[in-house]
Amino acid sequence: MGYNPTMGGAGVVPLNVLHTADWHLGRALYGRRRDEEFAAFLSWLVETIARQEIHVLLVAGDVFDTSTPSNRVQELYYRFLGQIKTTACRHVVIIGGNHDSPSFLNAPQDLLQAFDVHVIGSKTADPADEVRVLRDAKGQPELIVCAVPYLRDRDIREAQPGESIEDKGRKLIEGIAGHYAEVASCAEVQRADLGVDVPIVGMGHLFTAGGKTTSDDGVRDLYVGSLAHVTAEVFPPCLDYVALGHLHVPQRVGGGDRVRYSGSPIPMGFGEALQEKIVLKLRCEGRQLSVEPISVPLFQALATLSGDWATIEQGIRAQLAKPSSCWLEVNYTGKEIITDLRERIDALIEGSPLEVLRVRNQRLIQQVLSPSVTEETLEELDMAQVFVRCLEAHEVPEAQRPELLQAYREILESVAEADDDRARV
């Protein structure tokens, strides 16, 4: 990270920045709504911003889980933005993610700008419009943010007839790198015009090479599979820090602290149940930045119980002995065929705060159905995964599947764009 001795050291008032992402407000878990959990997180976040004396909040995409958030979810969002103004936080910068509707995020853009809430829902026609110069209480520049939202395929690549998957992937990476270079160049020009060597922080919502995911977090490839996973080299060296969203596991990119994912603040699925959730605090003294993780409390316990009936029963009794409520996923894998598994579980937890959201009786499925059949429901799969299952069911040759999947994704994106266009009318 850059350091300018004329800016750092004694006498410089530190600038505190908080990096978070992937709230997925409105997301359900096997049909169970989680509004109370999201409300608890946002209340905690306001308290943390106040306690940590945060001056700038960065939200790196996927604020909402769907493009049409419910009224309750919208209420949570706008109430949070209102509460922020009661703290020392001077600026909020929000970028759109792949789950967000650009038109929905951008609709109140001008109004929110008046309250120093900067929203960039989609790629702008002029790269300079994705650069925000943030000023302190005295009107002096304190931070420049390159607020690059999720870049859709159509934003960064012109389709050509006869392109291979490899060509598409290469053009996508080149398009992403080119856009970051343009935005970062605009930021450097603005910094030079200001005559003040303030830090430049980048933002993004994308999938990086080697990124860690969990089995049921809902994270999916954004473009053409792993061919479009970028590396840390995509982000220009003038960016002192890059705040990323999309991957729910907190992680570094490229081994250092300069490019990081904050991860999701609450477990998005049972696969994240044991994962520590964090937000990242940046302390800026001039252009010298340090990063500190802040643990997010667990607002709703999740647990998966797997094994034979004795193991599951023991696990449930252990959960019953705990004072807090818990949502359970039960996966029976014993040899004995149990036809009343759900009834046994319900009898054990009756009158307790435990709630079982999902029961999988693998033994019964294997006994009654073909071994090739797995117990999946539509609510567990995204649209691309459903299409993959269709390709498998119709025995489409493996060599043809990548092209068909990419065409399907392009169709879905076109439909989403049409919906956004109608919403703007």
C-alpha cells in the first residue's frame, strides 16, 4: 500500500472506513423468512459504525437478494441509511451486485446523493462518473473511491459470431481490466487536480481466481465459468485498497491485504454455519492503510446434523440443552430404513425453540428411487443449475454444454435488462 511521508505520521487525523458486502436483504432459507435477522444485523452495524467512529461505509454489492425486494426489505434498507446520519459517518458508497436491480438501486440516486449516500447501480457511460471524491466535515478531500459496480457481459464485451468459450472468457477479463484501468486513471487525474495525496480505494463485485465458496451459499460464476475469474493484477497499482463483494467467505486476493472480500455478514446457508462473519475496518493515515477485521455476532444459529438415527437424536438433544434457538438441517444417512423420520424429529423438538428447516432421508430415497435421483428441490437451485440438470436429464453431450449454458445465461441477462428497462419507463 502506498505511503506518503508528508501525509502520514503524527498530526494526521485517521480516516476510518468500513467495508462490507453481500447483505442479500430479503433472502429466505428453505422458505423461512429472515427479516428479523437482517434487522438485527443492520442495528448492530449502526452501533458498530458509531462505536468505531467510522467516517466512510463501503457496501460492495448484493445489497438485496432479488431485483424486486419486498416493502419490508426496502423499509430495512432506507431506515438503515437514515440511522447512519446519526453517527459520525459522513459518506456511504453503495455499488450494485449481480443480484441487485440497477434501476431499483439508481432510482433514488439523486435524492440519496444529497445525504452523501453515493449509489452506482450499474456501469456508467463515462468512467469518471464511477469516481467519487469524498470530503471531510471542513470540505477538504479525504478519500477517492473508484465505485465500480458489477460489470455485466454486455457492459464489457461485444459478442462476435463464432467465438469460442475461451475467446469470450479472454475478452471478458480484458474488458474488466480495461474498465478498472479507465476508472482508476480518472481517479488519478482528479487526485492530481486536487493537489492532495489522498488514498484511492477501489470497489468491485466479481469472482476472483482461486476464490473460496461454500456448498449452499448461492454464489455462482458470473460469466463463462472459471475462465472469467480475474486475478489481483486486474486492479491498477494506484488503488491503495480494493473492497470486493460476491464471495461470501472472507478472504484475501493475491495473498496481501490490498484486495479483500469482507464476505457476507450472516450465514447465507447451512454450509456457512460454522464460518466467522466479519466486516473490515480500514484505518487510513494519509496513504498508509491498515486493515482490521471486526467480528459480526451470530443473530440466528444454524446447525447441520448428519448420520444415523442415534447420532441425529444425540445432536438434537444437545441442541435442546442450549439456551438459544437454532435452525436445523437434518441429513439421515443410516443403513436402517426409517419411514417416519420427520415425525420422530418433530416429537423430539415439540415445545422447544428448535426449528427444523430441512430433512433429507438419503436412505429412503436410495431405496425407493433410482440411485441416480438426488433429493433436490427448485428452491435449492438457481436458474443456471436447473438448466444444467435439464442438460444432464436429456443426455446432452458434455462438449456442447458450456456453449448452451452460456447462451442460456445471456438469455436470462437479456430478460433481466428488459425488466429493468420496463421499470424505468
